[in-house]
Amino acid sequence: MAGEKTSMGMEQNVAGLLCYVAGWITGIVFLLMEKENPFVRFHAMQSIVVFGILTVVSLILGVIPVIGWVVSWLVGVLALILWIVLMVKAYQNEMYKLPWAGDFAEKHI
């Protein structure tokens, strides 16, 4: 797997990392652009699922006064940590699956 190229000519670990850079947005971009590499497609789909859900949850919590704002802030901190972990794992060429989202992504690529 190390050094393998994508159909876009990128190293797959770099493309996997880039799937997470702007959350679900770059996930969609890479899912649409990369048609062949299952590693990149997996990380793109997992990015869409994870950060799409976190975006919706944060928006919902953001409209709830005080408690929602605090919980939304905590979700944001956890999302930041998760974002970093997922980018590092993708760069290390790991098909790192989150419990629910990883299974969903693997099934739908």
C-alpha cells in the first residue's frame, strides 16, 4: 500500500489525509474525483459521514441557549481531536475505521 498512486496521480496517503482537511466538503470532492482507489474513497466517505453528522449536531446545539452552546463547544473540541487523529491515520496509510461511520463508509464505497 505504501507509495501507491491514485487515479489522480497523488500518493494515496496524501489524498487520504486531504479527504479530511475541510471536513465533509473535501470528502465530497475526493469521493467524486477518485473513482478507483478504495483507500481514498473509504476516507472520503468516512469524512462525509463523520463531519457531516458533527456539523448537523453543532448547528442544532447552537440554537439551544446556554446548555446547547456549552455542549456544542465540547463537541467542537472533540471534533478537532478526531479530525487530527483521522488525518494522521490516513497519512500513515491506515484504513482506520471509526465504529459506526467506518462500517458505513466501507459498505458504501
